[in-house]
Amino acid sequence: MSVEEDWVKGEYLFLLTDIEGYLLDVKCNTKEKKCIKDSGFEPGVSFREESCGTNAISMAMRLKRIVYVRPQEHYCDIFKKWHCIASPIIVENGEIVSYVDISTIDKKIADEVSMVIKLLAEKIAVEYEKILKEKEINEIKIKLNDSQIKILALEAKGYKELDIAEALGIGIVTVKYHKRKIVEKLGVKNIKEAVIRAVKLGLIDVD
């Protein structure tokens, strides 16, 4: 989780959980870090409602939107001094992949934090998708050999099988074989879908 250094040095706590509400990471200053440690919060701790009662993350999970929870609204005594605002992290296809929470202890959350958490959730979503895309590209590169990537690139430019064979100095039977393997390895229905996927991932250039 990436946040501005001056925010981390302040009195804010930043919590990141997975889709199930299990804590992945915490960012805060030294003073708040001691409070977090004394409270027993560490990666793997559950913020689900059945685990620690009503809290901002559990409510964001249930309502699937940004929520603000005041100290008196928390169920668990540990959070009775916490002001918390939490948001789902939603990627481009509308899927929720995790949750982020900004909290203070014994201090009301500033009004602008609602905008900060929205921007932070969007930034994390972008970084998440970037990592997934890079991972998918690397997996495809491992699956496909150089000839198959070249064939994809030529297919994207509209080359026919005979043209591809001549351009690469291989037989047309070999071109057909590689096309079948490309479709098989990428788990698509045909070579056209394989090209679309490769272009979308930036694996090949159509210019």
C-alpha cells in the first residue's frame, strides 16, 4: 500500500485487507505503530464482522461502498476510540479485490479524508491491475516461443498463412501448427481471439 509520507508521519493509520477482510498491511507513525502492536493487529488478523463486530472494513464489505464509523458505533472495545473510514478497492471490470481503511485514534477524521480514501482506493486498483497485467504477459511469454509471438504479430497485421510462412522462412504446415498451439496455450477459441488478447496486453504491436 502506497501513501504520501507526510500522511504516514501524521496521526493516520492506513490498513489494507484482502477481499475476505484479512489484514495484509498497516502503515502508520511510530506512536500509532505501538498502539497497533499492543492491540494484536498483524497480517492475517480478520476484520470480518463475525470476528470483531461492527467496524468500517466489515461495513464496507457488507455495503460495498465507502463507510465512516465513529468510536461509539464499534462493537469491539479495541475500536472504541477509533474513527474509521473504509472503502472497497474496485478494479476496471467492477470487481472488488480488497479494502482500504484510514483511521485515527482519539481524533475526529478530517473532512477531506473521504476524498483521500477514494483517490487512494483508485490508485491501489490501478496498481493491482498493472501487476496482474504484467504477470499475465510474463506467463504468456513463458508459454509462447519466439516464432509463435512473431506469428501473432503478423496475424495482427493481416498477413495470410502463406505470407507468414514466407516472412519467417518456414513451411505453411509449420505456421498452421504454431497457430493451433497459440490458441491452445492462450485458452482462446481461435487465432483472432489470440491476437486480440495479445494486443490488449501490449504483447505485440499492430503499428
